[in-house]
Amino acid sequence: MSTITLTTWSLEMTAPGDLVPAAVPGPEVRVERAEVPSPEFSRFLYASVGGDIHWTDRLSLTRAQWVEQLGRPGVETWVAYDRGTPAGYVELDPQPDGVVEIMYFGLLPDFRGRRIGGHLLSVGTARAWDLASRWPDREPTRRVWVHTCSQDGPTAMDNYQRRGFKVFRTETEEKQDGPTPGPWPGRRPAVTPPHTASPGPGPRAGPPA
């Protein structure tokens, strides 16, 4: 397996006034908080958004581990919908000392390039800044940060910088290159029917997991 040089950029915003909101794409797009933590829904979003851009770290988590992650105080998932269909999401991760990380952000493949991403990031960043208003035990946000890498979508860095994020750290590493899991991780491949003396229907391919 070949190796590639992976570059990771960490970006931050240190004041709510630094946010430069993108234009709202239209009335058919709305962004709502998923107030009831749902491991199944969050895993669908994670796998569907990240399947072609090397998101793999959460694919092996058990349902209990998903419940634990989503149930932490201050963790929020904000979902963009296009005429009722999930188009993408932002997951906010609260950290000590008033820091909030945009842990995951992205769009499902069919919704990219339609001006939804800038609006979703704008809303997600704004909600990171006012997170304490929904979690009384949390101190006010003083810093919002995010990281992106050279395997993310080609417009990711530009979107962050247009919204007002500034790079504060750049790291590079060598890693093994490999295929992405695709939008259907865990799907069983079709099975080639074995050769038999008598023709008949072969084994069926398993459904997507």
C-alpha cells in the first residue's frame, strides 16, 4: 500500500464578531438542532457525509459508545434539511475553558456545490458561540476551533476561511493511502455464484448494512 503526505490545518475564531455569515440559500433549506440524541441518526449522518472523504474513526463504535458521545452535556448536532431531506450536519463538542470544537461538519454528496455548506457552517459556528445559553452550567464560549485536512472536500478550507476562521497550526504526517469506505460502510459485496452442474439461481448479494 502506498503512502501519502497528509496535511492537517487547525483553525480558530476568537470572537463572535469574527463570523462572516454566508448567504442563506433559500427558504427550502433550514437548519435545526437534533435535540433528541439518536445514535442511529448520527451514524447515518457521519457515514453518509464522510464515506468518500476518509472519515473512519467512528465506524467501529458500538451503539453504547455512540450513546456516550452524544449524551455528553453540551454536545449538539445541527442538521441542514433541503425540503425535508437531511443534507448535512455540524456536531459541536464542548471543551474546558469556554472552548467549543466543530467536531464534524459536512454535506452528503448530492447536496455539495449548492451553497448549503456556507450557510450550515455559519449557523453551526453561531450556535457554538451561544452554546452556553442552552447549557446553564457551561461558561460562555470564548473560542471556537475546527480542523480540516488535505483529504477533506476541495472547498472545505475556503469555506472556513470565508466564515472568518484563521489557521493557527499546520501539521504534516506520512500515512498509508487506502480506499474510502464509501457512503455505505459495511456493505457486503455481491457473491459470484459457484459453478454447478445444474443451472439455477445463485446466492443473492446481501443488503447494505
